[in-house]
Amino acid sequence: MKITRITITPIAIPDVPLANTKGVHPSVFLRSIIELWTDTGLVGLGETYGAKRTLEGLRTVAPRLEGLDPWDRHDLRRRIEAALPDAGGVNAPTALADHKLVDVVYSAFEIACLDLVGKATGRPLHDLLGGAVRRTIPFCGYLFYKFAKRDLTFGPDIMGEVMTPDAMVEQAREFVGAYGFRSLKLKGGVLEPDLEVETLLKLREAFPDHALRIDPMGAWTVPTALRVIDALGGVHGGVLEYLEDPCRGMDAMAELSAQTDMPLATNLVVVEFEQVIEAVKKDAVQIVLSDPHYWRGATGAIHLGEICRAAGLGVAMHSNSHLGISLAAMCHVAAATPNLTYDCDTHYPWSQKEIVAGGRPAFVDGCVQVPEEPGLGVELDHEAVAELHDLYQRAMVADRDDTAEILKYRPDFVRKVPRW
């Protein structure tokens, strides 16, 4: 089996102004849909970021993959590195962490190659990753403070303004009612820390049995983080399951870790394998968030799990705004990661569109069943892809800039990390 043709289709999906410490989500989020065509008639699918650096990288590499054997991942890596020498990172300047372009591009094409291998052998992707240790994947409801969407040109709003603790509890009730989530994650670093503490305490009152976590995205200093941990009851009998990236940078996280028993998780200070070693030496974090979109694909995410197991670190799973191909890939990786013991993050409820045949996958009690069909277990809805590609062309958004977007809502906003 050889790859004969590669199709990269950029799409835009309506988004809503979800807030974080660096701004708010723009009117659309961007994805790239990958199709690898082969001489056997099989087509492998992938989904990844759609901002300009990633899209340019995918398009640069695509012609180099003609003739590639999808089984040969070492050759895939060699071809990508040859096509993208000194490629740098993928993220926009307003991002708080960056991912290597070669890793992101490799991840995208590796998923599509594994989809092909699974289809050729009649085996689901999780079998190619060592086998499933679970068949049902629990997800965490992702809560955001948000503005009411002003420009409805590219799509409707969801839930209106949510800028108070009480409004956030109502958002959580809606998500739990619709999806059955049994854990909840709050994107923090938006309001004053005392208001975010109040939000979490009210969430605990409303959902006494749910696991709760918060991600301030480096918005707090070490003293502020310690004060929040104390206000939430600390570790034993406290509100939080874990605290994700409260402080910016490895050294600040290590300083905090030395003063608390609260488990600290990260998606900002450990995003490459080499950084796991530094984090362990400094005892900066206790949980690392995996993600098959930049941890060198599905096999890299599994490898991360093994490294964390050996190092005594916990494993969770990160999410970015995504659709059904990515959701399927996340499920397969989660199924094949034995020490992934936390509910996976997902932005999925914040989008109302889908590109996989059969429509939006069902969440039951906050869980998604792992696909058992060959490969990823999903196929494209080509009409839906065409519709969202048309939106991409009309929206004319090539990159993500949360800081520029928030100025439409708060003209006096000044980016500052840490903020408190």
C-alpha cells in the first residue's frame, strides 16, 4: 500500500467568545482535514490545527509523502524533517506555549497513516497502539466564562454572557444535563481570584460528587495560587481534584509545588519529552496532559504515558477546539493509555457542527464509546466539509488572536501574565 495523493482542506467552525487570561476565542476556530489516498483505494483521515503555520507546514510536506508506505512511520518522520528544516513553532504570538511544527505535522499525518493501517488490517486504531484497557472514555465538562456574542455573521451564540459565579453554575447545569459529565473543569485566570474561588465553591455545592479542576493558564503568582489552594480547602477534603498551570513557567510551578501537596497539572510547561525530565528533577508538576495533536501523534502520546508511569507522574488529556475525527483519535489514545486515570478534557460541546458521517457522537453519562470499526472508525461527511471550507473562505480568518478579539468586548484590556 502506497500513498498516491494527499488532500488538505482548511475549514472554519463557528465559535463563541470563550474567555481566558489572554483574551477570548475569535468568531471561528480553524481546523485542517487530511485525506491520504492510496493505490488500494483506502483513504486515511486526520484532523489538526488550521492556523496558518500548521496549514503551511502540512501543505509543504504533502507532496513529499507520495509513495510513502503508511506502515513506515520512521520514513514519515524523515520526510517531514527534510521538508521542514528549522521549522520552529506553530502557535500565534499571543499563545502561552508553543509546539514544534515538525511534531504537529507528524502527529497529523501519523494519525491518518494509522487510520489507513487499521482499515487495511481490519483492526481499530487502539489495537495498533497496544490494545484497549477501557472501551468507554469519560470526559470532563469544560466550563468557560464568556461574553455574549455580538457578531452572529458566522454562527449563533451559546448560553449568552457568563461572567458571574451564579451564571457559571447554570452553565454547568446545562452541560451536565445535556451530556451527563461527572467532572467539571473551569477555565480560570479571567475574573479576580476570589470570584473564581467563589465560583468553585458554588460548583461544589451544586455538584457535591463531581470532580472539579481549574486552569488559570499561568495567571497567578505563587502567593496567589497558595491563597486560592487554602481558600478551597487544600488537598484533604478540599474542592479540587488538581490545579492546572496556576503559575507561568517551570520554575514558578516548582516553587509552588514545594509549598503545597495539591497535585499540579500542566499543558504549558511540559509540552515536549525533554521537559518531562526537567519537571521531574524540579518536582514542578505531578500530572502531565497528553494530546495526540502535538505529542508526536498517537504513538507519541502512548509513549508519554509510559514515561510518566516510569517517572511516577499522572496522565490526563488536553483538548483544543475540535470535531469528530479528533474526538475519535482522542478516544483511541485514551483507550490504550493504561495510566490515564483522569477524565479527558473536551471542547466538543462548544461546537454545534460535525464533519463525520452519521453526525455528532453521543455522550452518555459524560462518556463516549471507543469506535470499534477499522482504523479511527469514522468517515467523512463531504458535504459538511465543503460547507465549513466555504465558511473558511468567507470568514478570512487565517490565525488565532485571542488578545485582539477581546478588544471588541473590553477596549481597555491589556494582556498580562501573570495577572494576579
